[in-house]
Amino acid sequence: MSIIIQKFGGTSVADSQKILAAARKAVRAQMEGNQVVMVLSAMGKNTDILVELARQITDQPPAREMDMLLSTGEQVSVALMAMAIHWLGHEAISLTGAQIGIVTDSAHTKARIRSISTDRVRTALDDGKIVIAAGFQGVDEALNITTLGRGGSDTTAVALAAVLGADSCEIYTDVDGIYTTDPRIVPEARRTRRISYDEMLELASAGAGVMHNRAIEFAKKFSVPVHVRSSFSDTPGTMITAEPETSGRPVCGAAKVKNEARVTVLGVPDRPGAALAVFSKIAARNVAMDMIVQNVAAEGYADISFTVFRDDLPTTLKAVEEATRQLEAEGVAYDDDVSKISVVGLGMATQTGVAERMFHVLAEQQINILMITTSEIKISVLVTREDAQKALRTVHEAFKLESEPAEAATCGAGPAVVSEPRDAAEIVARMERMEELIIEDITLDASQARVTVVELPDTPGVAAQVFEEIAAAGIVVDMIVQSTGREGRANITFTVPQGNLAKSVEVVTLLAERLGCPPPSSSPRVAKLSVFGIGMRSHTGVARRMFQSLAAAGINVEMISTSEVRVNVVVDGRQGEKALAALEKEFGDVMM
């Protein structure tokens, strides 16, 4: 008999009528011949109310007691849902995270799942009951109640789907699927029929709030097909699987992170281990960095820029100030009035011109780009918060995301897209590593060269001008980073095939002369190393481990760019093989 997981968020169980409506969906699925497990969030704003109650008592409530308090919200939901299903004439049992057998570590308010026992759930399902599980919570080995942090109920649902071998994990929300961007900002945004795990991971980090990245990491790790649907209608929704909606388009979606802060460490000595000193201090405080850009050093010193959520800025600045003193760097600059705009799509890996198009349309709207970082399937730019909404609309229109792709017309949104079969024994064996970092691949590309142009005017259209002229010369660009240097001047570094280096330098030299900039610098041979995996963002120490291993090998990092699923670094081409060996040794324990 098929097992279906149905997860209902807080807005979907906000009152008694919505609870009854959700109960009817579960009963209907059971009557169609499925075994059903429901995973529920707390009702409506109940969690916010509990947080506010705690704050009325103390500004610094103990994390353990906050977990004890917050876990009650889901317990209310599951008990009421069980009552609703009994009233509808069917059997149900409500279970807390501990009663299910969800065991976590002891990191209160942000615990990670270590294992899940399925015995009690399977027994209840075999007895014909609908199992109603409290999301967001578990218990550590000392039987303390723990909560899973942001997106915890989604994570619970996908984890249960993995361990039970469920045929589908249905995520019911107040929206009817995943859109090409936020329809509240761009009304013409289109609901996608299907999206890949990697695309969804990148969009989650880029600001798409339908599902949290930890849940998508679980889904990808255990090949769980996820179906995002509306709680209030029977529209088909969106499937999240291994395959994208279409291979014909380079971009599948655009997203905005509104409240970011940019931090720049100025005048960092250009030597092995310098980046490590910065990122280890930040990782020790469990702050997740987003965009990370290190540009090529000038006169023995480099600037390192990165973004964090604005709420994390005070903690980050304390960490960075410690690192600055340790490195004897020049200082720290920051800007807490910025937003990130990203475009994502698996098609970028095989189609050129996406970056040029994005920079061009932003320039047409007089939107200045403050930072750029690219990966194989994502391009992110940092803009002022004032420009963010216009920038999102602009890039969405530029890539015609509102129109239906031709290849998607025959693709249903239901479970017709089947993931690879999951071996039960393998899943059980991997349960103790449920939320650990998994590195899928470490690659070395020794075929590229590097070009750097410095002291560009920090004005709208500069990046567009650089890459339009490069594209007009028939040159394909791979990795791009842009950072803001001193006195408001921009520095842009990019990599190209080694055979295109001379032409690239020629093009950029002429441009630099027109703009009154110094001549570009270049390197005929660089090595680009990529660490690709699951959990790259939620495990804040990945960048630190990379830089630690490279520093220990005496290898200096020249460039850095990051995404949700990948960290890229560029080093001297003569050290490529040595760097690869260092990274493989460092991450050997978490390689697939």
C-alpha cells in the first residue's frame, strides 16, 4: 500500500474550519487506498505568540526552555486534527516528535535530526489509522525536547517520507505551487509545473520562501519527490524532483533576499590562511554567509566581501573585528541597506549569455550592481534595497519567465515524474548521517585563465559594458566576481578559456582606457576548484574547512564565489593538482 506524507503549514491549520478541511484531504487520500501520515505546524501565529510571551518574561530565555515552550504549538495542532478525523468517522493518532522516535542532537532551537524510528508509525498505519505527527520537534539522547529551527515542519515531513519510503510528500501551503518569482511583487509570475532539487535549493537561498533549504536537502539526499500544493484548492501544484521543468530555457526563476548586509574586510594580507582567519571566526558563531567574493590582490593585499542576513550583522562584525586584529588588516566596512537579486536555472550550465543579459537590463533601468557572484546554475547581484523590487521585476521580464515553456506543456505536476528507486537498507544505513554534510563531487578545471580590471566607475552599466564587449568578441566567460574597492570604485574579475586570454585582455584594455582605469591584470593559467554537495549553506563550516585545508598545503586563494550547492575557488594553475588532493583529503569523510 502506498504511503503519502501530507504536511500542513500554520496558515493551513489556522482555525477549526481549516483543520477540518485538512482532515478531509487526509481522509480522502486514505479512502483512495493510501496510508497517510500528516505533519502539522502550529496554528496560525501561535509560535509568534509563544515567543512574545517568553520575551515578556525575559530578553534571554534559556534555549532549552524555549524548545519546551515552542513545541507545545504543534501539540495543539495534532491533537485537534486527531479529533477532527475521529469526528469524520475515521481513526487517527496524534504523536509528538519524541513519540514518533525523532532523535536529534542537542543544539536547542536549531537541532539536527540524527535518526528516526519508524516502528510506532508503521504499526499505527497497519492498524488503519491516520498518523498525525507534530512537525518542527524531536528529542535528544537525554530526552530533552528540541526544535529544528526555520522550516522545521517541512524538514520533519521530508525526513519521514525518506525513512518510510513514501511515494510522495505533499507540502500544503497558502500558495498553489512554486512560482517563477514572488507573485506579490511580480503579478505576472507563473506557477511552474516542475523544478529540480538543485534549482529549488538555489532559489531557497536566493529568497524563495515556499520551502526551507534543509527540507530540500533531505529530499535530494534521499530522492523524495515533493509535491507543493494549495491547502485551499485542488490545483496541480509543483513537483520538486531530480529533473527540471524544461531544458530549453537557461533560467527557471528569480528571487530576492530583501534584508541583507554586506561586509568587506579591507587590506587583507595576500597569503595562505588569510581567508581562513576571517571565516573561522564567523563559523564559530554559527552565522551563515551568503554571497562570498574575494577578488584578486593588488600590491600584496586583497579585499574580502560577503553578505549575511541583516539580523546577523552585529554578531558578524564582532567576529570580523577579531579577525582584522589577528591579520593586521586595514579595517572593516559594511552596508546594511542592500538586497540580493538572483536568477537560477540548470540551463545556464549549457547556454551562454545569461550574465550579459542580466547586467544589460539592470543597466537600462539605471540599477547599480554592488557585488556579483556566479555559479554554474545561479547568478546573484547585490543592489541597494531601494532598487531591489524594480530589479526583480526587470530580470523576470528579461528572461520571459511569465510565459509557459513549450516543453512543459505535456508535463503534468502529479507523481508521473518518478525518482530513482530508494533502497530501504541503504536509507537505514544512512540515517545516522541524516543531516550531515554530503559532498557529491570535488572537481578541478585547469583549462582557464584569469582577467582582472580594477578601479572601474561604480555606476550603473559598468558590468554590462564589460561583458557585452567580451561576448561580442565571441568569448565565453565562466566565473565572475565583482566587489567594491576603495573610494567607491569597482573591481571585476572573470575567468575565460586559456586560448581566449589574449583577446580578452585586448578587449578589456581598450575599455579600461575609455573609462580612465588602470590596465587590466591577468594570469595565463589558473585552477578552478569546486566543492559540490548537499548542506553547503546550513553547515556554516564548509568554507572554513576549504580554506583551512588549502592554507595547510601552502596554497593561496585568489578568487572565491559561492552558491547554495557549490563553493568555487581559484588558485594558481601550478597548484591545481595539489589543491585538489588537499580538498579530497579534507572532505573524504563526507564524500558520497
